[in-house]
Amino acid sequence: MSKSFPHKTLQADLQMINAWREAGDTIVFTNGVFDILHVGHVTYLEAAKNLGHHLVVGLNGDESVRRLNKAPNRPIHTEADRKRVLQGLRAVDMVLVFENDTPLELIAAITPDVLVKGGDYDPDCNDASDKTYIVGSHEVVAAGGHVAVLPFVQGHSTTSIIEKSRTTS
């Protein structure tokens, strides 16, 4: 299993993804901020990887995170640091940073076989303005892929870790 770092360009990454696909491998895609990596993230990424051969993670760039308005002073870690940590995980084959508000363009370019999101999303939601809508789901299904929703690992979230650190400091 090859890791895709150091990264060159999106075009080179897409060529690698296409090589995997031509070899008959299943491409799985998920995305997120992954600001403070925790056991919930690792469990989720491992489960996503188990849905195919190669896991590609779309990582919100720093400006994208700020526009998401996650919380004041987020992201805590820079996109370069978050990318490097994700690349170090056995389950992750490739990390692609995106600066848009959503990963739609990245999903359209990759056309993954499986699009994965966490338990707060609804694979049956068709309303793009609904917060449970899975961006890229229509495009993936139209290309012959499918969408999977994985359950949360209860008690583990970046927000709760940040809150806990504030109360114990």
C-alpha cells in the first residue's frame, strides 16, 4: 500500500487514484477538518478504509475551516500539520486539501466508488440546504458508486475535547 506523500499536484494525485482504479481497486472518499485527532476520528477512518482498497481524505484547508465557523480560533492546527498527522495513519492512503466551502469539486474530480460521512448525515436527504445532506452524494451515485454513513464513537469529539481542556486548565 503506497502513501501519497510528499504530494506533488492534484493532477498527480488524480493519476494515482486512476491507477488504483485501473488495477480494480475500490476508492473510498471522506472529508473533514480533523483538527484535534482523537479515537473517534481514527475509528471512523479505519471503518471507512474497510469499505474499499484505498481511502482518500479531503481535508478542509485553514481558510475553509474559518468559513465553516467551527469555533473561535479554529483551526487549532495548521492544514499542513493536520495533513501530516492524517498521512501517518495506516488507514489513510492519500490526503487532499481543499479550500472551497465543500469538497464537491474534489469529489467530482475523484468520482469515488464509496463516499463516507459520519452519523450526523443522512444518505437519503436530497435537500442540499439541509445540514444532514451529504455533499457529492448525487454525483457519486450517478457515477455508479454508493454512499455510506458510519456511526459516531460516542463521547469523542473535537468540540468536547476543547471544552474539557478549558474546564481542566
